[in-house]
Amino acid sequence: MTIDNKQYLAPPRNTFKRNIAELRAWAAYNHWHYRLTKFIKNDSPKILECGCGPGFLSKSIKKWFPNADLYSCDYEYALIHSVKQELGYKNLFQANAQEIPIKDSVIDILISFHMIEHLEKPILFFENAHRVLKLGGYLIYAAPNPSGIPAKFMKDKWCGIRPDHLSLLSPSEWKNLSKKSGFQLIVEGTTGLSGIPIFKQLPLGIINFGLLFFFGFFPWNKGEAYIGIYQRPFDNNSLNLDAESVDLNLSTMICCPEDRQGLIAANNQMISYLNLLIDEHKLFNIAGKQISNKIDSAWIRSDRKLLYPGTAGIPILLSEEAILINEMIEKYIYS
């Protein structure tokens, strides 16, 4: 994936641009308070946002559902770090959404707004989303609609056409991928006509954002963005697992993106030793790249063959950033 993370960072606080960005986010996300309430079936749902960007939706979810266990991840570290500074909570990690390094069947609701179009192989996202969701759990996602009226009207100038949008699929194609991965469609539709500039300006802008505020999306396929709400169905031999209420923190939720093994937090002595290797230019990731930035945390795979570094307490759960545990490192795991 190729992403220009600067364009997704939130504007500085207490600025006009920031106020406008928050106002637009409030208008776009307010409808989801009502919609999510219908899908939450216990007092402490586990909600995962893949591709949290600047964190506006995560911030709203924390406000709407203060008892929820909310986990947020993004491919870009700069975005994750900015969200941590904004929200001040710990359940953040860097990850590739085509891997979703979360254990099986632990998430109640997985949300991904305008992220899947950045993936080279979105089918991997859907397969892993199906894996991490509980039976009966919900997948909610949004993506630009290249077959909508705004895309057809604006042609090459449509805002959905960008170098980092690698998978621009029609609503029917997204639906097919979702069903192929085992999901059952609950409801779908598309948004309004905001991809046409005049619908962002007064007075039409008020009408467009007003409709978005109250309805979110509509039962047609010609709008700016596709919205899909899907469910991982119960199988005939399963019980409803929504009644389970296991208090899992981030360390017990995350797993190795390669093979889904569990991860164990490294102790302080291990962290100090890894930083010593960094100072001596002797620590390399699995891709052969020398690690130059100090780490303040690390997560060891349960078979003690790989570890994943962390910065500012944020796990870097990218396959290419893993570190092979050799004999020199292994002795510190048991100390």
C-alpha cells in the first residue's frame, strides 16, 4: 500500500480547519450512533476500527459507548501516534488490514470506513475480518463508488481517483467479495452526491450534509460511497456467543499477523537489551533493514521465534517489521 499519511492527519487543534474537520466528521458519523446501538448486544462490546485515520470516528465511539472495549489500528504509524495523543487511550496498534493481527472470534463489531480501497488484495481483509469476528458479529465498511453519479459526472477529476486508491470496486463487486468471504448481507446502500463540488457548497451543501446527518446512506447504488453492513452468520451447531463477556486487554487481543500465534509483552530487561543492540547498529528486522529508532516495548511470539517492536506503547504489527529471535536475544526472554 502507498499512502500519503500527511493528508489524513487531523489539522492542528484550535484552528479554523480543525473546527471544520470536526464539524464534517460530526455530520458524517452522527447517524452511526443510532445504527451501532441496534447492533450492540452486551454492556461491553469489543469494537475494532481498521484504518482509524485521524481518529474522529474512534473519538465518537468512545463518547457514545464509554463501556465499550474499542481497539483502533492503521497502517501508518504517524496516524496511530496522533490518535494516541488525541484520545489518550492504549488500545492502538499499527497493522496491515490485510492481516488483522487479532485472535479468532473475539470482536463484536468491525468498522472500516474508506480504508479497503487502499488495499491491493481486499479479499484478505474480508477473510480476516470474518475470522476475528464472533459468530453473529458485524462488519461495517465504506468505500468510494466508481459507478456512482459523482464518479461518472466528474470523470478523471473525481476525488476517488488517486494513486493510493488501489481497489476501486463497484457496489456489486464489494458485495460479492463480502459474500465470498462468508458474510451475510444485512443492509447496503450509497451516500449522496458530495463528490460533485457544487454539492459541498452553500446552499446544496447544507442539504447534502443534512441528509447524511439524519440518514447516513440510502437504498440506491448511484451515490458517492458504498456502505455495507454484513454479519458473520451463526452456524447450525453453534450457540450465541454474544453472551460471553471476557475482559480482554490489548496484550491478550493481538496476535502474530503471520500465523495468529499469541504475543507476550517483553520485560524491561529485554527492552533495554534490544535498545543496546540498536545503539550498536546490530538489530535488524526480518526484511534485513537496520532498526535505528529506540523502542519502549516489544511483543514476543509464543513460539519465541519472532518479536514485534513498539514505540510509545504502540505495537508495530507489520510482518516486515518483525525481528528474528536469535540465541543472543533468546537468553533475555527467560531472565
